[in-house]
Amino acid sequence: MEDSNIRYGYCRCSTNENNQDITRQINELMKVGVLEENIVYEFISGTKEKKPKLMELLDKCNIGDTIVCCELSRLSRSFKDFFDTLQILKYKKLRLELLMNNIVVDFSKDKLDPFTTFFLNIIMSFNSLEVEVTRERIKSGIENSRNKGVKLGRPTLTKEDIPLCFYKNLDLYNNKKINKSEFARLMNWSRPKLDRILKLNSKE
């Protein structure tokens, strides 16, 4: 099989409550020549070992294809998940470009140079440290808030928070022209957020 040499982009955010980060990532990928139709994105924690859209992308890639990410933390924040992904890249003879880290992992040549391997380990170490520090900071913040009697939880949504485009897509959904997943994608929302808005809209 000949090398296909297609450049795909992969973007990830932990949540789509604020979609600016995904938009920034998409713009950065397009600046380096990745076609918009070849960009895949998903909203999932970087520590999750199962990233459905990433797995779908890896599955469709052929020998010589390249996956471009803005930075390593977008691909993974877990050592195990990252090295499992590397094994897939190696098996399929793919390339990985990390823009902000200024590094190219080229498995089309079967072997990584020692410097690249060392650099990847260093970056992942910092990513893992950042995750643990953030977890401890959040845990400490929650504990301090509880001690101060602050009520914790998700901000309350009102009908005034619902954008007008929701109702246009709601008609399509109610008429079964789109399913719930398509509805959420059109709104650039997570499924849980869409469910909350649907429940809120149904209240008199």
C-alpha cells in the first residue's frame, strides 16, 4: 500500500461550556494547512483513556498520514493513554505533529530518535504534574468554600439563557429531522447540557 500522506487535525476540550478553546485550536490547525473537513474534535477530559473521536480518526488513517495537534495536552494528559496512542501510531506508521511543542513524531520510519523520545517523556511529565496540581487546587478550593458555607454546584440556568437558534433546531428535533446527538452538535453543546436546556424549556 502506498503512503497516503493526508494531514488530519485533532482538537480536544474538556467541556464545551465555553467553545473558544476549540475554535482557537481549529484556527491554528488551519493556519498550518490542515483542511477544515479533515479536522476532528471532541469534548472529553484529557485523562480519559477512551476518546471515541480520536480512536475513529486513528482507525481511518493510512500509512504515512499525519495527525496534527496544537499541543500534547490536547492529545492526552495521562501517561498510559499517551503511550497506548503512540503504540497505535507506530503500528499504523503514522506521523504526529505537535505545533506548540514544536515536535514531530515520525513512525513512518519505524524508529524514533532518542531526543524525540526524551522530549516526549519530559512534556508528559509536566502535563501529568499539572493535572495533579490542578486536582489538588480544586479539592482545596472546594474544601475552603464548604468551610465558608458557600453553596457549591452548577450555575442555575433560566429561559433567558437559551439562545434563539435553539428553537429553530428544536423544531427540527421535534419533527425528527435530527436526533439528539445532531441537535447537540449543531448547538456546540454537550449532551448533558442539551438535556438540561430541553428540560428547562419544557417547564411552564
